[in-house]
Amino acid sequence: MKIDWAALGSVFGVSLVVTVALVGLFTLGITGLSRHERAAAQGGGAALAVTGAYACFAACAAAVAYGIYLIVA
């Protein structure tokens, strides 16, 4: 059996970058919800923060769904 180390390294690099990107995107979503909670506690509105948070969560869900699609297909 011969292992293609270049392909293995490429897969590792792409998976590492995608994982870091998804964690960052999810963190942005959590931050947006946190800002909304702070604004609500102070009596203000932060509709843009909530919209951004939901967009981040939707992008995370789409990336996960695409990954599952790639595995199944």
C-alpha cells in the first residue's frame, strides 16, 4: 500500500482552514446575539446584530449541510 502524502497533507490543510473559519463564523453569531441581549437590557434595539447573527448561523448550517452532501455523494 502506498500513501499519497501530498494528498493527505492537502486534505488536512483544507479541513483545518474550514474548521477555523466555521468556528470564527459561529463566534461572530454568538457575539451578535450577545450584543442584542446587552442592547435589550439597556432599553435599545439591535436589529442589525440579530440579523447578522442569524446570517452567521445560516452560513454555518449551509457549510455543514454541504459537507454532509460531499460525504454522501
